[in-house]
Amino acid sequence: MSMFVDVAHIHLKAGDGGNGAVSFRREKYVPAGGPDGGDGGRGGSVYFVADDNLSSLMDFRYKKKYAAENGQPGSGVHRFGRDGADVTIRVPRGTLITDEDTGALVADMSGDEPVLICRGGRGGWGNTHFATPTRQAPRFAKAGLPGQSLNARLELKLLADVGFVGLPNVGKSTLLSAISAARPKVANYHFTTLVPNLGVVYLEEGVSFVAADIPGIIEGASEGAGLGHAFLRHIDRCRLLIHLVDVSGCEGRDPVEDFHTINEELSRYDMQLESRPQIVAANKSDIAENGDNFAALRAAAEEKGFEIFPISAATGEGVKELLWAVAKRLRELPPIAIYEPDAPAVDLEQAVASDEIRVQRRSDGVYEILGDRLIPVLNSVNYEDYESLNFLQRVLKNAGVFDMLEEKGIQEGDTVSINGFEFDYIK
């Protein structure tokens, strides 16, 4: 039997942008060629797309890291670097993508369009962009920006209109196979089905719905007992629950007690499930020893405001009446819930631009400048070139770094460190 996996943890990394090139046009009979360094290519991005041919997250059990291609650096003669190739990851429809580090929902993969999850870094400018009337031979270029990364948690929540709930061996799989083309394994098991099964129920032209056989819930499932806790998440999206209860009495069980057990587990797992619309199906009524069990269950269901139907999943008795009642109820209910992301993905370029710059004095007396915002600038500086160093000085001045150093009490001749590069401070 294939393994069903509905939670996975993976690492995503978009490609870094390629660096811009430092190059000068050098041709015979062209005495003033000027700069001709091309821009770096954009890094590849990471996209997700929903695929109806997938039914679990099994593929992510073994492969944990997905990385898009880096952009290529620019080169001379205004040649731009090639953009990095994107990566498209296919997941089952209904998969939620969450930021593992913050818990924020990034995307709900329930639609048809690909979703951008990690954006590739922008390519750096070549030295062509830095030429001015007073600086005709810039010996520096701009480094490419790093691509976004994400520690992602993937969680599959089935997209079904109706979810079958009940204790193991009450006939959920039998009912699903009787009303749809789904073919779950059916036998007189005293343990639960190991995977959820989906089936499309067609009643007539324009009247159909998707039903899910949720693996049997046992007492204590909401605390993690058995497999119930692992699969309760799949009921979250269901608009309507069909609660199957065995009223035959052939196993000596009390149907009213079973009915309350399941509802208590649903409530403990998620208080919203307690108020989820529910129709009770009194299964195996054709072999019931007497009518007392059904009468008692009907009283318990009606006390909660639930409709109840006597059925036999094995013979089909009462099933049509149940399905039409389900279709009627679904017409009154809102569509399947689609979760809105907590916040749009942060654009890395905006994040770099807004990153805070700080100045601190170390115990050795060195003034250290901190802030990821400056790293792309530092990567583009040619420390052997006077004009390039002047460019860095202007960036630091415009960012208010020199004012921060003055506030910290820096004196002429003190050492300043920025990303490992040190220089003496001169007023």
C-alpha cells in the first residue's frame, strides 16, 4: 500500500541575481571607448502550482531542498547575463504553504494559477550605468541581489464539499464506493482506513458534489490517539459533515454513545467543527436487531438540530434520500473555504531598502556599521579604485551613517569596520 503523507517540511531558495560587469570598450582607432559592462541576469524564482493528479505530499518525503538557478554575471560589449531558470513545484490541490519560522500562511494552493513563493534576486548593473560627465571611466559595478528563501511547511487539507465522519467500521468506505467511482478498500476491519479517499457524487445534470471518506476517528483522537488526529485537518474545509453511525447493534455498541464520542472529538480538535452543519446517517439499519437504537439516535440527533436518515450503505436502501438531502443543504451553504494569506510575500528589494542601519562601538574601540541594506553596495565597490571609494562614501553619507558615528562620539583617526572592510575615520 502506498504511504499517504499530508505534512512536509522543505527549504526553498530563489536564485541570486548575477553581478554587473566592469568592462571598457577597447578597439583600434577608438581612443575613448568608455565603459561597456553589461548587467547581470535575474535569479530564477520558485513557483507552486496545484496538480489534480497528485493526492499526497509523498514526493517531499525524500527531497527537502528546492533551489532555482542563479542569474549569470554580465560581461563586456554590453552583454547582459542570462536569467536563471525558474523552478515550478507541483502539489496536490488544497495544499497550504506556511512560513515555518513565523507561522504565517504564504499561500493556499486551491486555484489553477501558479503562485510565486520566492522571488529571484535582481541582476546588478554594469559599470555603463555609473558613467557621468565627470566620471567617464567607472571601475565598479553593482552586485546582484540575493534571491528570497523560505523554510516552508506544506499541509494538505482536502477540498471536499462533504466529509464522512464516524468511528472505524461504520461503513464510510462502503458508502463512498456505492455513491461514487471511488474504490477504497472495504472489509470488516476493526481498525481505521489509513488514507482519505475522494469521490465525485453525481445525482443528475447540474447536481453533484465531492465527498471525502475521512479515516475513522477514535476516542482520544484530538489528543493524538490513533490516526484520527492526523486526518482531522481534512474536515476543516468540508461544508457539510455526514456522520455515519452503526445502528445494527451487531457489535454490541451503543449508537448514541458513539454519536456523542465523535462530536466531542470534533469539538476538542476545533471548536468551529462543533457548529459545522451535520446530517446523521444511521447505517446498517437493514440488519438492526430492533428499532430502539434508531429511535434513541434520532432523539440525540434532533436534540442537536441534525437531520437523520436510516440507510444501508451495503444495499443502497435510503441512500438516494440521503444524497438529495445533502445536495439541498449544500445549495444553502457558502462555498468551500479558501484561506487568505496572512500577508503578501515581502519583496526582497524593498526589504533591503528598508533594512535598518545601526552603529555600535566594540570592546576593542572599533566602530562597527551593521545592516544588510549595505551589503549589495559593498559587494559592488572596487576598493582599489578611488572613484569607487568615493561612491561608497556618498552612499554612507546619504544613509546617515556619518551622523550616527558622530553621535557615538567617533574621533578622527578612529577605526570604522563595515562587513569586514576597515578604514580610518577622517572628518
